[in-house]
Amino acid sequence: MDNYWIEKKSMDLPYEIQIRSDIGGRSEQEDKAYVYIKEPIICAVVCDGMGGGPAGKTASSVAAQTIVESVKGVPSVREPQKALVDAINQANSELVKMTKENPELKGMGTTVIALLISKEIATVAHVGDSRLYQLRRRKKIFVTKDHSKVAEMVRAKVLTEEQARLSSMSNIITRALGIFETCEVEIDQVPY
């Protein structure tokens, strides 16, 4: 995935979009990001593929592109929550279909974080453990909640955050696209 940065004054709001990805310990980049801007709407999607080999890269690329294309096809995003949930469900269905048709892609999946910004509100949809942070004056005022085994244990006060970071289960996610016929999308709306 290419790293890039966009800054523009738009919709009477200044905005800055930064996307940076590090390949980590893998031999191939499995992340994919798309930003779609058609004022007064901004849609940003980041998918983190899983499954190794071509499967993770394929899953993230197909999901991100499907979500953006779905949002582009909505004539007016008056219901941003519905638009994002429908787009993510469409991407999930596409990945499940691909896995059934191509056994070599078995085990592929991806996390997703999608942001739809209008003049009124920012709508965040996510599945998995990819995060979105809202920062104001260098302080976090909003962050998505991971869909992972250790995050659930932290919320249940079974583990501390430090124990979660060191846990052997830290890479086990509880939700992803492409794994099951349906997926549970978490939606938040964040005022500016």
C-alpha cells in the first residue's frame, strides 16, 4: 500500500488524511486503503488482510474497493450508517463468494475501518481490530473498540491492558470480513 497524505480545505472544514502502512514481519503487504472524495462527502477505507500469501492481499483489496464503489453508487448519503453497513456487508458477501469459488483462497479475510464524513457528522464503521482515532489538541477523544479476544477480556476486566499487550492471544480477532456468511458491523457517529 502506498503511503500518502492529503490536506485540503473543504466543506467549510479543514481536513487532513494521512495513510501510512508498515509491512511488518511479512514478505508481502496485505493492507489496502482507498480515499474517495466527492464533496460534500469523504469516504476513507482501510482494510488489513489476513490469511497470508495472496489471500490476505486479495481480501483487503477486494473489500476496500467494494466498499468504496458501493458508497460511490449511493446517490445521496442521507443515511450514512445504512450506506456503510450495506457496503461492508456487500464486501463480506463478495469475499465469501470468492472463497467458495477459489479453494486456494480458503482462510482469507480482512478487517475494515471505514469513515464517511459529511458536513454534519462523521460515521465510523468497523469490523476487526483495525482502529480509527479522533484526535483533538493531541488528545484522543474517540477510538474504536477492537473486536479481539484480548480486548474483550480487558473490557470484562479479566486482563489489564499491559497483560493484553503481552498475551499470546493478542492476534486473535473475533470479527472479520470473508469468514462467515454474515458479519456484525459496529457503527459509531462522531460529531465534529
